[in-house]
Amino acid sequence: MSSDLHKPIAHDSAALYVTGAAKFTDDISFPEDGLHIALGLSSVAHGKLVSIDLEEVLKADGVVCCLTAEDIKGKNDASPIFGDDPVFADGLVSYHGQSIFAVVAGSAKQARMAALKAQIVYEELPAILTIDDAIAQNSLLRPPHHKETGDVDRGLLAAPRRLQGRIKIGGQEHFYLEGQAAIALPGEAAEVHLHVSSQHPTEIQHKVAEALGIGFHQVSVQVRRMGGAFGGKESQANLPAIIAALAAVKTGKPAKLVYDRDEDMRVTGKRHDFQISYDVGFNDEGRILALNVAQFLRCGMSFDLSLAIADRAMMHAENAYFIPDMRTTSTLCKTHTPSNTAFRGFGGPQGIMGMERVIDDIAATLGLDPLIVRQRNFYPDKDASDGGKPTPYGQPVTDCIIGQLADKLARDAHYHERRKEIVKWNEGHPILRRGIALTPVKFGISFNKTMLNQAGALVHIYTDGTIHLNHGGTEMGQGLFTKIAQICGDAFGVPIDKVAITPTHTGKVPNSSATAASSGTDLNGMATAAAAETLKARMATYLAAQYQADVARVRFADEKVYVGDEAISFAKAAMMCWQGRISLSATGFYATPDIHWDPDKAKGAPFYYFAYGAAVTEVAVDRLTGENRLLRVDILHDVGRSINPALDRGQIEGGFIQGAGWLTTEELVYGKDGRLQTHAPATYKIPACSDRPAILNIDLFESGGNPAHTIHKSKAVGEPPFMLAASVHSALRHAIEGLAEERMPNLDAPATAEQLLMTLKGMAR
Ligand code: MTE
Ligand code: HPA
Ligand code: MOS
């Protein structure tokens, strides 16, 4: 069968990316008379806006007009849910870098130069910047909430051993290579069309319509591709899109807003930094009996997606371990900093880091290899006699394979031999130390808000047998468009080059969810398959009648349609159907079955299934400088039956390295004035090519496919591998074991060279 399904074919834009020919929003040809926008940003973290004087701005070269809160006829709001993120600050500024006004000019440079001429008078107010400040001043977005199973207090008291600990985990800048960008084109009457770099075109449509005070039907939004998003364009793309639309409507001309890097880093929200503390009860074998976890997260000045992120952090606070009595409390800290937002893993990584800290501490206390403690606490595998144990939020884990997966990885990577060898090596090498760790990942797949798990697709067949494919998902580099084209081509038995991959457009597939929660292929793949089935059924019925064949025996394969004993080309079949006046266009829809969630009881089965993986990381640390590097990484990850093993490997490698950056070199530093000081690559260090470990083995776990009924038995892969990087942090901690006053010092994240040194000297913050 001539299908491209399950084959490691290249990303459809690979050649365009590497030759620089792929068009991103800022590359779309833009009319000469189009206008460019720059933002005027707050230079204080918290204050009353006493006056905004834009007289000099308006007089500057090339300036056409300015926009402030007063120019917004509809809602002055860019927030995804809670209505608490003004497009332009109105009366009050709540973070350093908040947008106060915009300048519209003939060129981007003119707009930027002009913006600097504004005279803004603030009455500064005290700013709450950190989690500690927020706790001290009780500055919370909502009262702390918790999820609990069993009787934690009794469990802790009854446990033979007990331990308390904590970890601080830093935030993360998305550092997508393409910054936030939006183009708005005024249409007939009040209509407006936008090209944006957004994971969520439908939300852009809604927010633009609400700001302009028009109907959703008057706004259309198109996204061909993003140069990376990583969650940073789930809600954060709203602001530039709304402002571009306001400018286009006010001037009647095309208008474009593209953030530069510094601006992007100052204005947009990031991964939430967390402080996690725990109290654990366990036995002499390291079996955890009861666990009480407190998570504090810095949300910034508004909700954004923080509530769902806090929930996902809570729902991953036990990672891959069955814990009979567990309580997780979440405190959403409100600070005068940019509103933190979605970032690959969506709170899951922070939850998992907290749990892996518990395991490492138990192992250190008992003098056990942490892998053994991990294995003793894993959820039982699905085929074990005690399989199907419930999570703390009540979902039975019926698809667990972490036990077999970790065993296989430990064997293949020679974990135990290498650990022994490393311990010995460290005894003879007081300066250059090595460390190794194996950590697991169990990640829940589905939006944790049940309603969002739906998708649509639109498929047309043309009379030459080529296919136009559209769906609600967006392409951010992850390969979604390629995978969906593979699924679509396979359904009709045609190769992928017969399928046109077309930009996401709110006019083609409406009411879409963000492409997020790793569910792009699961949702849009199923919707596309549904559209294809509708079309195939129509074609089969018609063709079977024409050839007086049994409709059940019509098959689509090898670029042909087999009808009874006849084999006609797919193109001819399409032409015949058209001639027979059969519709060759269909929509498809999918809603994930079986998931449910009761927010009041904080119980349910929110995830359709779990994705599993594990990594062994070996590191080296220079004890005198704190410098460290990855020596070798072995990953075994479960993608079910892969739609495209090349793309899946790309996601695993990229996710892991991005996670390693988060936990080692990427550090966000805010000044006492609330200004982000690490606002460019000179001061904010993402991994470079040279940071890729010399040895990086990635294997896909042969699981026989996803037991859940997903598209071609595949599993989501976008976010789960990010959390494999927990092994980097645990390995670093292993490397410094015994070097500080405390045998196993509390190493926070990111474990920068500086952080490692301070930890060794007992000086860490
Ligand atoms: N891969 C690339 N190259 N670029 C990205 O921006 N985003 C990640 C992941 N992989 C991202 C990526 C995030 S946060 C998510 S949720 C998923 O891709 C979204 O796409 P999917 O649902 O199609 O996997
Ligand atoms: N991931 C990403 N975005 C979301 C989610 C999620 O789980 N839930 C709501 N929005
Ligand atoms: Mo991904 S954080 O769900 O966009």
C-alpha cells in the first residue's frame, strides 16, 4: 500500500526552514503604504498612571497616530479567560514592561523612535515581585486550594520514617526564534483579516472582535506557521493581534506589529517559577506511604492560564508513583511581573520536579540507589496483578508501562554498572565529579479542561484527485501538518504529495481550541479521519452503484479505488463522482470520549491516557567553578505506534534539550525595580548546539501501540519528553553528593554554575 503513514518522512517545511524560504508572519509581503506599530511600555512595576503625554510622539517623523486605552471601543482586554489583562494599561500599571500605548508610523524604526518620546508620569506604588513577597503580603490570585486522597495526616503519623524538604524551581523564557507578530488587514465595512503567529487563531478572532466591538463573523484569522511557540503563543499572541487590528481599523490601512527580542522578553509571560515543599512518610524499603506537598507558583499580575497550569502541576505532583495518601496544596501568588503563561508541560514539569526531589531525598536518607526507590514506588504496570491503581485525583492508571520501560532503559544504558563505576571514579577525583540518574515521566494527555478536547477538519477532493486539507490545529515546528497530511493521504490511499497542507483559518474550521496540551495530532488527526470517512463512504456508494459492485468491497489504496473487480485511479474516481453530482467536500469532527472532571470534588478522569518515558543522564561537574556538562543521555520514550518516527524523535530530542536548558543555564533575573534584566540572549542562556550531549541515544519504546483508541494507536509526544530532563538535575545533584556540609545539599533549579558553587559552599539563596 503506497501510504506514507508510520514512515519517517521529513517535515513538510524542512527544506524551506533550512534555506530560509519558509514565510513567517513578518515575511508575508506587506503593502508599501502599510503601517508599523511600536509599543510604549511601563518603566515601573506598579503604579498609578498620573498622565500620558504623547504630544512629542505624535510630532515625530512618520507618525500617523497613537493608540491608548481610550481608542478601544469594545473591551480593553487581552486575557484568555478572566478579563484581567488590559491591552493598554488604564489608570494603573501592574508590571515593568506592560503596554501603555502604541505608536503607528510609516516604518517600524520610526514607530520605535517615536515611542521613546512619550512623557509618562507615574505615582509609584510598592511592588510585590517574588513568591516570598507574595506569601508575606498574602497577595494571592485566589485562596490556596488542595486535592487530597486518603488520610494524609494519619498516614504521615503512622509511617516508620518521615522527612521534609523543598525545592525552588526557576521560570523559563520561551525563546521561540520567531517573536510575537501580527498583521491586520482592514476589510469591507468593519471587517478585519489577520495573519498572526498564534497557537490559538480562534481566541485571536474572539479577542479582536471584542476589542473592536464587532461580531466574531467579522474577523478572520490565518496562521500558516510559527517559528516556535512552546505555549508562549497560546495566550500571549492576543495582545499584538488586538493592537494591530485596532490600528488597521483606526487608519483604514494594513498594520503590523512585530516585537523585537528585548521587547518580547520584557512584555510576555513565561513559565511559572515554583517553590515546592513536602512532608513525606515512608518505610525502610523506601516505599512512600503518605505525602503532603505544597506548591507555590508565581503567576504575575493576572490569571492568564495560571489556574489550569496550577491544576496540571497538582495532577503531576506524584509523577509515576502510586502514593496511597496524598495531599497537594496549590497557592497562586499574584505579583507585579508579567503574567506567567503556558510553557511546554503546562505545570507538569514543576510538579514532577517536586516529586523527583522527594525520591532523591528518600534515597539519600536510606543510602539506596534512587532508581531502586523509584522502582519500588512506580504505579504497577497494566498487566500486573495489582494494575490500575488510582491517581490522587481518582483516575485509574490502566495503561502503565513505566516498570518495563525503566527496566529496559536501565539495561540498555547499563545504568547499574555505570553508577558503580561513577561512584568509584568520584572517590579518586575530588575536582571533576560525575553523576548519573534515571528519572521517569508519566504525563496526562488531554486538555485538563474537558470542554477543550474537540477539533474539526475540512477536506475537499478536486477532480484531478488532489486533496485540500484543513483543520483547526496550528503548525509551530512540531510537524503537526505533516502528520495530519500523512493521516489524510493514508485514508484515501494516496501519497502525501497529493495532499495540500493549507494554513489554519477561522473561516474554514471554526471554534477551534488552541493547539496545545500535546493533543494536536490526537484531536485533528481524528477529525481529519472522520472527514475522510464521510467522503469515502459517499464515493464508495456512488462508485459501487456505477459498477454494480458490493459497497463493502470498495477499497482506497495504491492511488486507486478498487470497486469490485475494477481498479480505477483515484483521480478518475474523483472525476466520476463529480460527474455524478456527488459532493467532494466534507467536514469532520472529533471530541475525546470517556474523559470527565468534577471541579468541585477535584476528582475524575481528565486524561484520555498517559504518555510514558524515561531518561538516563550522565553529567560532569567541575567542583571549583560549578561548570557542568551532559556527557551521555539515553532516552526510551513511548509514542505508541508512531505516525512519523522522524518527527517523534525530533520532538523527544528538542523537548529534552529544552528541559535541560530550563534546569541548568536558563535563568530569569528581575531587578529590585521589577525590570527583567535577562532580556536578550547575551544574558539569557538557552542551550546551544554544543550543549547537546556527545552521546544521545533515543529509542522509541515498542509498546504495541496506545491501548486507548487514538488515531492509528499513536501517542502524543509534544510535551512529555520535556520532563525527561529531570534526570539532568538529579544527576547533577548526584555529582555533588558528599561535597558540601550537608551530604545531599538542596540544589535548586536552574543549576547554573553559580548555583552549584553556592550550593557547595552552603551559600545558596
Ligand atoms: N515543537 C516545536 N518544534 N515547536 C514548538 O513550539 N511546542 C510544544 C510541542 N513541541 C513546540 C513543539 C508544545 S508546548 C506543545 S503543547 C505541542 O508541541 C503542541 O503541538 P502538538 O499538540 O501537535 O504536539
Ligand atoms: N494544556 C495547555 N493548555 C491548556 C490546558 C492544558 O492542559 N488546559 C487548558 N488549557
Ligand atoms: Mo503547550 S504548553 O500545551 O502549548
